[in-house]
Amino acid sequence: MTAIRLLVVDDSEPDAELLQRYLHKGGIDTDYHRVDTAETMLSALADSEWDLIVSDFSMPRFDGFMALSIAKQDPRNIPFMIVSGNITKAQAETAMGVGACHYVNKSDLSSLIPAINRQLIEHGCKHAQSSLANTDDTDVELRRLEKLVEERTRALNKVVKNLEHEIDARRQIETALVDATRRADTANRAKSEFLANMSHELRTPLNSIIGFTELLMLDTDNVESDDSKAIANKEKLSYILDSGWHLLSLINDILDLSRIEAGQALFEPSEISISSIIDSALNTLVDRIDKAELSIEIKINESLNLVRADERKLKQVLLNLIGNAVKFTPAGGKILVSAEPGTLAHYRGFSATEIQHLEVGTGQFIIFKIIDTGIGIEEQELAKLFQPFQQLDTTLTRHYEGSGLGLYLCRQLIELHSGFIRAESKTGIGSTFSFIIPNKLNQAQ
């Protein structure tokens, strides 16, 4: 294809080169010359033939209106286009009104190549009509015109092919993303099903181990104080029993998580006494609390009585959070379990982003808090909370046992209630775990 003769009016040589590269990529080869003043533009018009003039609008010593005025004085009526990043819509419309054939913003050149091809074809037709009216050499002019149309048609076809390739590539990417998402979903479901099946198969024999160990420990309750062998055996049995309960707790967590992630977790709300469910959780942990020599305080706002929630899941959250407080609070420490009414308007503990998914309703919520005077959590470690398999104590001794699933499970269970959970902590002072759920019972009233 013959290169078009392009006169570029621009004060920036890099911009002119970028324009030339963009046109070449789009199938238009150019033989361009750059000018940036009225004098150099007049000289270029006088010295050479040009197929197209492309002008910037705002330049230090020149502007698009002046360049357009000079171009319109040329009898050849060369197509004049404005390509600028500093032109308003009103200025562009004014330029179009006085003779510019097109304008394009530098931030979006997508319409430039089609516009150039269209203007070159139109200009070629006008030039041919003028030549036919003033010369008898019509065959030569017609052949020139036909050649010009063929060249522009090939250029347009090249642009169309490039666009088709780009569209095909995007479709392939979209198809690949859909397939990858489908495979990931399938793999996640398979993983959840596998964990559920394995957890069930492991839990059955583990229950037998725990049960028989408890029976054996009953046989050692009345051993003589000087029977060192029996005492040692009882201590070993207690290790087996503790490990069994720990493993069973881990398996139960995995089973619950697999059900939630597989979308199989049932939400079974009922009217629950707030004080009763807190007492039930504390009674389950009473031996651990006494052994740790901790004091417990319960503080429930007098306006609260019942909440509509899934009793088993809410109790599991309380067990995990209070259990963590017991685990990480030294002997002589204190734990406060509280429940208070709240609204999004006055409760400042949660950010707007954290609570944006809550069911707002009439704005009634219940806020549960578990506050301890334990070892605390370093600020940079807080971001790891509520993520699966995250344990903040990573020392070789690992003083505090745990699977790293408890808080992640709490988050999932609270979100089933359309709620949110968060933590605040200071090292050496203690931690506060808060979760907020809609008080749907009060809303209904």
C-alpha cells in the first residue's frame, strides 16, 4: 500500500511519532512531516502535496484554529482533522463548523483510523470530480481513483480483521475464565464432600476411643494413693482422653466448615433465652474455667430477654470465643461475657464496610462481647484472625494448642445469621471479641 502524505501540526515530536506508529499498527502507512508554526506550515503546503492534515489544538506559538484557517486558504481543500487532548466539546464543534472534517481526543483514538480512511476516500472522489471537469484524461484519473479506493478498502479490511482477532481473543479469555470458575467450584464441592465423608468416618471410631477411655478412668477412681503405677496409668488415660476430645473438636469443626462451604448448612432459628444460652456455654466450660482459676462475669442488658437465632450455632460461637478467652488468659484473670442492644447509628465499633451486608430492618441489633484480661494479640497479627488454619502462636514449642479453624468457623456461623464479628486487642492487656446480629425478634414486635 502507498504511504499517505501526512502533514502533522504539533509542537511535540514524540506525539507525532506515536501518531505515526498508531496509524501503522492500524494498517495506514504514512510519510509524515511535522510543523509547529504558521510559517513552517505555509512553507510545507507550498513545497509538497498532502493527503491529510492532522493538527493539535493547543500549542505554545500556534493553535488549531490558526492552522485550520491556513489550510482552508489552500485551493486543494486538503482534509483537516484535529487530534488533541486539550479541546473542549464547544471548541471542537466550532472547528467542525468552520471546516474541520473530524476531531479525536488523544485519550481515545479508536475512531481515528476509520475517520481517516473515510476522509481520504471522500477527498479522492472530490479530487477526481474536479479533475474530470478540467481535463480530457478521464481514464487516467479513473484508474487513479480506483487504485485509491482499493487501497483504502484493503486498509479497512485489515482494521476489521484486527478487531475480529481481538474479539476472538477476548471470547477465548472469557470462556477460559468460565471454565476455570466451573472447575474450581467442582473441586471445592469435591473437597467439601471428601472432608464431610472423612470426618464422619473418623468420628465414629473416635467416639469409641473416648468412651472406653472414660470407662477405664472410672476403674481408676478408687486407686490407693500409694499405688504409683495405677496413678501413672490414670494420668496417661487422661492424656488420651484430652487428645481424643481435642481431635473430635477438630473433626467437628472441619465437618461444619465443609457443610457451610458446600452450601449445605441448615439455618434453624428459634426463640432463645439469651441468659440461658450464655449459661449453657459457660457450664460446658466450667471445668476448664475452674482449672485455669479465672473469674467470670455475665452482664446482660435488662431490656434483652429473647433472641431469634440458630441455638446450636450461636452456642458454638460462644463456646469457641469463651474457650479462647480461657485458653489465653493467665490464672487470676477475668472474663466478661455481655449482651447489649444496639443500632448501626450509635454503635461505632464496626466500620461501614464491615457491616454493609447486615440486614438493617428497623435498625435493632444485639451485640455480644467476650472481654478477657489475657495475653493479647499484636496489632499486625489481627489481620490473620477469622482466616482458616491461622494460628498466631507459631513458636517451636507452640504453647497453646489449636487447629486455627475456630475463629474462621465463628465468622461463617455469624454470617449465617447476617451478622459480623471482629476483634480488638492490646498485647499484655487483653482482647475483646464482638459480634453483632440482627435482633429479628424485636424487629417483629
